[in-house]
Amino acid sequence: MTTSTVSSIDSGERQKEVLQIAIVGCGPRGLQCLEAITRHLSPHQLGRVRLTVFEPSSYPGAGAVYDPTQSPVLRMNFATQQIDFWKLTSCDQTDRAASLIGWLRQRYPQHSQSHRYIPRAIVGEYLSECYERIALRLRAAESFELVAAAVEQIVPSSNRWQIRTDDRTSVHDVVVLTTGHEGLRPAVETGRGENVHFAYATASQAALSERNLPAGSRVLIRGFALTAIDATLTLTEGRGGRFLSDFRRGKELLPPYVSSGKEPSRIDIRSRSGRPALAKPSEFVEPISDTFWDRSREDLRRLLTKRGSLDFINDVWPAITKAAADLVSRSGRPTTSRQVDDWFRGWSRYKMDAASAKRAMLTSLAVSTGRRPKDVAFALGETWRRLYHPMVTLLSHGGLAEQHWASFDNVSREMERIAFGPPAESVARMLRLAREGIVSFGLTTGAHDDRNDHNQYDHVVDAIMAAPHQPASDGPIAGLIQNKHVQLHDPTGAIRVDGSGQASGPHSGLYVFGRATEGWVIGNDTLSRTLHQHIECWAQSVSKQLNSKPRNVSTNPPRPDRPINAIGQSGIPTDVSPVL
């Protein structure tokens, strides 16, 4: 464990005058909390805050998901123009140089165009530098400590909260929990052994290295979502295989592949439904004016009066299918809402064999690159993306009647494949690998962890991530739930929070942002703050709380020799100017 501390508070009286805040997890969400604190608190208020951040990864701000050391073959599924750490609302005009594209123009100009899906590692560098800038602002805090350790328990202690790591216990007035994936875990523990590996390939990708999975092995990948694509590209392109071109530089839709000879002899991707994730639109698709969606947004806004009793299928879904039908019709193919609904029912109700999955992927790739006209699948995905914000507002915090949450969950899981799939270039690579006979798609032959499947292969790769409501057994969320320190939303299993992110329960001062609230809060987008204002409201509540405390703490300017708590550990320069 690595820590950096300042001198302790001498008297019990002064202890009461200082607000002690702990942020558990400092990936992008925890970084957003730090930024909001520096913006909403005056220098005087910030001088009365003792801030402790718990983050075990080596790169605060990036966290495990955006670790800057991961392989460049692992790409974003958000386009570059959609990423701006400093943007608070969709209408904000932030400093262009501070956005991801502005930063890329200075650091990686070859990646700075819009509609590009760049390596996650580069986004991790961007987020790490954002952390360094915010940390400079935090010199004004009474103290700021970064603890490089995972939190094991959070328990109430009188009117405060106690945090325990493997070798330390501390007490705080306010605890903010932003642990996200809680360590990037598989959905099911499938009897770990020498030939069973978890796919999430960050850092050195040791789990999927040639040492663990030798060249020529027969490999089964369980799952067919984004993690499975990452695993496949790690085992091929990540081992020196080369894709010679893409649809931007030539006429061929599928880029030729040159093998390195280090790949597995066979990679079989198996899932229970066989349904693939569809390609996101590229810059070659004719843009759609944002005003096209105004009528549909208004249709959703009119439903606000029914919040709490909404029926998703009968109240909300018709607005989606109508907008999608209008979009296909606008492209020259008259289409009705009923036809869109029929297409979705056919998609979601039936399993796909390998040939059907490849056809669906190839069609989505052709549409997403402008080679084929917009179809129902494209229109439904685009509509879901464009209407997501008003949908989130409508459904979050119990907008649906409880008996209708299952219907929404079923639809939203399928729309993850249709609307939030991989970039077109990743789909093209997967199809080329399938054409070359390196990769195959198909259905599982039995139960989720059927050993008969496993016995046909040298190695099994688990590419199914733990769901939001499958907390780690050794993490803080499981303990909070088990001991009923938080209240759950029964239909979804999500932790219930108020508008400022404060968890419902018998004790105040605990705030939860991100995946653990998914279902009660819809659309927890890690890289964007434009969908929700929970963090902004939380920072405002901290300011109010400080206003109610005594004001006689010294507000002298911070000492220039005050440590900034492990800043620079990652090797990133610390001499950057704060973005104000």
C-alpha cells in the first residue's frame, strides 16, 4: 500500500470543524467527484476538507478499465468527439483544447479526427493527465491523501463511516462509493484452473498471454459481447497479427489479415443466444439533423406526468418504434412502427446460428460504412441513442411501475447489442478472422458452465462480465447490502439513491455513483456527466454542509511544500497547469 499524508489534526475541537471525505474508487467517476469538489467549494471551504481517495490502480483517473498500459488493440466503443471530461451538460461549451480531441491534436494528431475509436490506453493517458490537473487544485485542501489500496469494508460508526483496507482503518464524515466493476470480475466463478481464464485484458494482459495460452491452442470464448471481441483481438492482432487496411483506405470492406503464427489454431466464440453486437455508425453515414428527434423527445416529455406508473411496452416503446420507422421512411423505404416492432421481436426472441450472426454483422457493417442504405436495425439503434437522454430522465428513480421493470430490462439488454456495440472497424476485423477460419461463432451446447464444452478445448476464456448487481463477495458493496446499510430497488436489485446520490438507508453520509445503482438510475455512462446531475448535486450538498460548520479554521494559502499525495507515481509529469 502506498500513501502520502499531511500532519494530523491536533485537537478534538478542530477535528469537528473539518469535514472528512473519502472517495472509494478513482476511475473516471471518482475523478468527476474530485473535479466537482474543486469547482463548487470556495478556497475557504476547501481549506476545511480532509480528502482521502482509495484507488488500488497505478493510474488514478483512468482506473483499471482505461489503464494506459493496456494493449493498443483494445479500442473504445465511444467516438472521440463524444469524450470530454470537463463537459457537464450537452449544451456546455468547454475549452476545446481540454476535450479529448483537443488533447489528441497535441499528443496524438493521427487520432484526432472525429468519429474515430481510439485505443483505450490513450483515453487512459488523457484521464490521468486530467487527474494531475485536478490534484494541483487540491493543494488548497486541509489535506489530500491517495491510498493505493482496495477497500474491503464500509461500516457505520456512530454518525460517521469507517473504512477498512487490508492494513488500515479510518473514519470519515462523508463516503463516496464509485467502484464501478469492483475489480473487473467474471459473472460466474467457473472453477478456475490452469486452462480457464478471465478475459478482461488490461495492463500486461497476462491472463491471455502466449505463455498462458500457447500458440496453436484450441480456445473457447464464452460470451459474444464487447469483452469477447477484446479477447479475440488480443489473441490475434495483439500477438502480432496485422490487418493491412480498413474501409477508410480501400474498397475492400474486410481488411486482409496477415497471421503472426502466434495465434491459437482455433477460437470458437459461443453464447446462449448467438446474437452479435452490431456496428456503430462511422463518419461515412449521412448525418441526421438533431431537430429530427424533437417531436419524439416531446412525446417522451409528455409522459413525465405518469412517472411512477409507466408501462414501458405500452407507454415508452411506441415512441421509439415510431421514430425509428420515420427514420427508415426518410431514407426512402416506407416503414411503419408495427414493422419496426416485428423486426425487434424477431431479433430478440430467436437464437442465431453462425451463418445468421455473420449476416447480421456484415449487414450492420455495410450500413454503418454507408455502403447500404439505413435499415431497421440501424434506425432502431440510432433512435435509442438519440432518445436515451429523455428516456433516462423519464425512467430513473422509479419512473416505471414495478411490474414493468422486467420488460424494460429485456428490451434494454437487446438494445445494448443494437445501439451500443463495437466500432465498425472491430466488426470488420472479427468478420475477416471468421472468413480466414481463425474464429467461429455459435451457440453453447448446454448450461452456462457445461464441462462438456470445456473438454473439447485446451483453454476456456470467460468473457462474461459480472452484472451491476453481482457485487464482489470480498468488496464493500456486498457488506453494505448484507448488513442492510443501504436499501435496494426490489425489481432491479439496484442501490436506491436520492438526487444527490445519497444512498437510502438508516445512516446518512454515504453516496453511491455508478453501476451499483443501475436500474434505479438508468444509463450510468462512466465517461460522461451529461446524462445525470447527481455528482453536481452532491458537491453542492458538501458546500452547504461546510457552511453549517464552524468557520474558524485557518484559511492560509497552502504551503508550497505540501505533498500532493502520490502525484507523479505513475510517471506522468506533474508540471501541468490546472484547467479552470
